[in-house]
Amino acid sequence: MQHYTRQAPGARVYVACGSMGGALCWRLAKDSAASAMMGGILLMGSTWDEVPFERHLPHRPAADLFRARQLGRVYDWKKQAGFFRAAQGAQSALSRASPCSRQAPTERRSATDWRLVLNWMFAATGR
């Protein structure tokens, strides 16, 4: 992240994490130096953090997208949705993958309009 922010001063880094990698995103969000470089987090079929969402917000104005798989066997989408609902007032969105899909949210790249997602994240943070 430091490399990219040096290459483009003032730019923000948007980090995507899937499955167990969500723990890395949450560690970055809790780190004040790292979170200052971040514009947002995209969590795809990933972990949620037990720390109340608002505790992450003082570090950064961020846009966060939670992408959950309705039939996920590892991470229950209802818990992900509950964590998302606790973030109301934050710049966040929840996207659910099709219930009939056997693919994980990280595998459903073609079902996501990435221009829409990134443009929303940029607009939510004023970038």
C-alpha cells in the first residue's frame, strides 16, 4: 500500500479480501497508518469482525462492500448481513450472491458490475 500511495500521492487504496483473507482486511482497518491509506474494503464471502463497526470508522472515511453467498457453508450470510446492519450510517453496502450458485462470491466476478462497485466506492469517499 505504501508503494502505491507513494506512486500516486493523495490516492486511496481499495483492498479486496475473500474468505479467511478478511482477517487481513480487518487488521488493516484497525491499523491507523494503514487505514489512513485506504479508501475502502471489499469483503467477498469473508469474515466479519467482532469489534463494533463504528470502532473502525474514526480511522478513516471509508466505503466498504460486503459480498455474501446466500448458501455459504463457511460464513453464514445472515451473520454477515447482521454485521452490515450494525454499520448503518457508515458508507457501506451489502451484495448477496445468487442462492442457486455453487460458486463462492470471489468466484462470481462475472456477476458483479465492478465499474458500478468501484464508482460507488469512489463517490462514497469523495474520490
